[in-house]
Amino acid sequence: MTVLRLRKEWKSVIVWLLLPILFTIIIIKGLDGFQQESKVPIALIVEDDSVLANELARVISKVEWLSVRRMETDEALYRLNRHELDSVFVIREGYADQIRLNKRNRLIEAYSSNRSFAYPAVSEMVMSLAQQDSARSKAAYVIRQMFHDYEMDSQWDYEQIIKASIEKQRSESLLQTSFAFGEGTRTKQQPSPLLNVWGIWALFAIISAFFIFDWMMKESRPAMKVRWLYSSMSFQVYSIRLLVLYTGLTLIADGLAYLFFAQFLGVGWKVRFAVSLLVFRATLNLFAFLLAIVFEHQLLYYVTGIAVSLLLTIAGGGIIPVERLTGKWPWIESLSPVGSLMTQSIPLLWMVLLAALLAGWIWKGGKRIA
């Protein structure tokens, strides 16, 4: 009988299995395209081939809200006149020498047009980055004085100090803070992406689970359960078999999601997350299975399922980051299995509660949960 139901509904099942993957890729790709279009287009010309100039160009290119294009000066100015660029910046030849001589004037040439709305902010940012190079140079000469005081002038190397300063800044972000409580380990705060791939996927996965397990709501109706009086298989056994079957299918779909996200969205593979994903899926399916038993009306079930999906995803930090709240109140993480998925942990509270409800349902003889 389990196979007969699957043969009857296989088309809709496949659709609901694949929709979370498809919607997640569309949303993330669409957001990436929107972010690229919303970036400020500027041209960067590097005439100086020094370590400082190349590092400055690298840092400018890393700014998230800038679309930095490397081209020749003539082409850049032509595009600026056509308003294809917001502004043009030229790191002039001799930039490193000027920094070393502590000359700050005309280090970088900047060009703008009457439509360069972002020019003030961009130029201020570029100038502040150039000031960092000036500070590096000053620090190198302070170190030189220290070497001189200890009669070690021959060991002082300006280029080596500058390179060491750059490597130190690359390896340790000055905008991140480490916290320690008592003798505990330090925790480095990592920036959160605008949208989490698995958070978006979790929202659609929860919604699809409710639609996949709507068969349980239909089968739990008194009019449908009469037929089990004349069957050799009990309703509980039939339901558990279907639960296992659909869980296996959803796990296969989750594996496909992992592969597609790695291929198209650059999501990395982690064994710990894979285990957390497996537990999340088992918890989600059991929750949808038990919730479907409660409802008699199809429309009310679907509306409730969508509302619960949004609530669990938001509470678990799938859409809006909740790191600050969980840092202050750790129990918030246990409110939603999505939170456990985001933190790669096991939702023990949910598993124990759902297992108890399932055992109670079986003990009551498969009667509708009231």
C-alpha cells in the first residue's frame, strides 16, 4: 500500500523535493546579481609597481560595495565622460617613494564627473587607505631609530618591515574583536553574510515537508480509517513505513542540495554539517508527520505550515542573524531546529519531545492527536 500511494503522488513528491533547491539557487543568484549591479563602478589605474602600491590596489579591489575595474587611463576617462564610471583613481608612479619621503600631496589622482554621486565617499575611503601606508612608513622609521639606539643599523630593512606590516594586517583583522570569559577560550567574531544559503533552503525545506506529509492529515480522517478494520496491516505500521520512505527520499534530495549548492553557490563540504543536516531532516519530517495528525481541514493545515515555517526559520537565525541574542540567552537556539542547523549542533530538545509524541500516538492506537 505504501508503494501504491507513492505511485499515485510521485509527481507532486518530486516537485516538492526539488523546489527548495531550485528556489534557494534562484534567490541567492538573484541577490548576487542585484549586489553586483548596485556596486559603485570605479576605474583603478596603478602606475607604480611597488609593494605598497600593489597592496593598496588589492585592498581597494576587496571593498564589497565597489566594482573596481582595471584599465588604461585614456579608456577610463572616456568611460567616465560617458557616465559608465562613477570615478577614476590613479596611483601615480613613485607612490612608494613619496610615502617613504613622508610626502602626502598628490599621491593619488582622482577624476569625477557631474554625476559622480558616490565620489566623496569613495575618495575619502581611498585617501584613508593611503594614510595607512604613510603610517607604515613612519613606523618603519621609528623601528630604525630603535635599531640605531642598539647599534644594529645594518640589520634594519625598510622593505622587509613594510612587507611584515602588510602580512600582519592581512592575517589579523583590526575590525574584529576577540572575547574571553574567565579562563575560557577566545572567540573571534566572524562577519555574517547577507543571506545564508542553508537558512534560505531551510525555509523552503520546512514548507515542502508540510506539503509532502499532507497525506497523514488525509489518512487520519475517520472516514479513511474505517478501511483499516479489514486490512492485515495496522494504520500505525502503514504510517511509520511511509514516514521512513519519505524520509529516505528527502535525504536523497538533501544530498542533491549539497551537491548543487557546492557546484553553483560555492558551499563547502563539512562532515559535521552533513550530520547536522541529517538530524535536521529527521526532526523536520517527524514534526511535519505529527503536526499533520492534528488537523482535519486541508487549507488550515497549509496556512499553519507556512506560518510555522517562517517562525522557525526566523527564530533559528536562518534569515536574520541571531548571534547576539544567542550569546546573551543561549536557550533561544533550542527554540528552532533551524538554529541547530545553523550552528551545526543537534536539536536534542526537539528530538526528545517529538519522540515522546510519536510514542504516545502509537500507544493510543494511531488516534488523532487532540
